[in-house]
Amino acid sequence: MERAESSIASRYIYAVVIYFFLWIVLTYPFSIHEWEAGALIAFLGALLSYKQLSMSGVKNIRRIGILLFWYLPVFTWEMIKANLHVALIVLNPKMPINPGIVKIKTNLKSPVARVWLANSITLTPGTLSLDIDEQYLYIHWITVGAEDVEGATKEIAGTFEKILEAMFK
Amino acid sequence: MLDAFLGWTGVVFVFIGVFFLFLGALGILRLPDLLNRLQAGTKSTTLGVVATSIGVGLIVRGWILFAAALAVFLLMTNPISSHAIARASYRAGVKLYPGTHPDKCEERKWKLPEDGEEK
């Protein structure tokens, strides 16, 4: 991948922060002894595994901000809509389905961003990502709205692509 | 007062989750083919389990952080598993619902070697 790597220090600090935060969450009734042990283990664990955790280090903090305050509200709303959509189809005696597999094109470059896009598509109304081939995604759509690549892209990926583009710039 | 309010909010969340889980099961029973069933299964189990665990976190204080962590891990892994099942079933040639109209995936060239094919 052509993405620039961050410095080792930045990646290491990011790993320590993430591990320490996870430790605090998982040992919830807060106590100072837990925190001491957690800090020690975070530093040691990060030493072993910071290379695998992230490529861009502390810059990820900005992404987590976008994730929490922009992606998450949109995503929650889309997921509720998706469930009501499935509910309406399942509870309707006639079952109004019109399934098909369409192809969409994404402009996202980084593989991680594409994974996020595919996951988001799976959890939004009526769509399930079936396969990915470079910049094309194959989507199973339970009520097909547009068969051509451009129309389907606009309807399926439109909302999330903007957010993910800002997130993985 | 606050305790009771949070408790009842949690109960409402649990009921919403159970309702959607039930709908997911119904969808798996009623829909015609594997990919449609997978759609119902994935969406309703995700929202159902997230809502149920948040509800439990609100009822029992002190579990809310665990419930949130559970929800996050579930949101990250559930679509991936459904994607893997869908892709495997399509490659294995599971029959689609006859009304599946545009099947753009047919033209797809698989990059991995098929069974018995020379590399």
C-alpha cells in the first residue's frame, strides 16, 4: 500500500493508549491498583504488538473523533431503518421482494476504508456485500432500485462514502 | 427515581431487541433463498443483540461498559461473518431465487484457482 507510515514512536504511543483504555473498560469498577497493573501491561503489550495494530499511529485519534460524532449517528439511524425495512418485508403476507445482485464502484483507496464501506453496506437497508474486486463491490439487494453501476452506487454507497473519505483521507 | 427510570428504559431496550430477534428468525423461515435469509439474519441479529446488551447494561449498573464493549465487537465482526458466508455460498453455486434479476456477479472472474484447476 502506498500510504505513508507514521513514525515508530507515534504508532507505539497509539497502541499504549488503546490498550490502556481497553484495560480500564474491562476492569470497570475503577481502582488505582488496577490502573497501575494496566499501565504496566499496556506498555509491555504495546511493545510486542504495535506494528500489527496500526499504520498511522496517533493520527487515528482524529478518525476516532469522526467515527464517534459523525459516522455513528448516521450509522445508527441507517441500521434502525434497515431493521424496519426487513420487518415490513417479513410481516407482509405477500412478501414484496425483488432481489438482485448489483455492482457498485467506490473511490476509496485504502483497504481499511473499503472494509468499513462493505461492513456499513451490509448493515444498511436491504443490501448485503457479496464480494469485492479492486474498486468494484458486488451487492445483493433485496429490493433492486437501480441496475446500472452509477445509479446503484449513488443509492447504496452515497451516504457512507463521504464520511469514510473524510475519515481515511 | 433515576434507578427506576434507567431500569425501565433497559427493559424497553431488551424488549426491542427481542422483538427484532424474533423478526429475524421469522425472516429466516419465510424468505426464499440463502442470500435473502442472510440479509434478515444479519441485520436483525445485529440490532437485536446490541439493543439487548445495552438494555442489560442499563438494568444492572456496572455492566454498561462491558455491554458497550460487547456491542462494539459485535458490530465489527457480524457483517464480516455474513459476508464470508455469502461469498462462499455464491462461489459454491448455491441456487439463487429464480426472480433474482440483475446478476452482475456472474461476470466476475475469480482470482483464486478453482478446484482441480492448475495454478
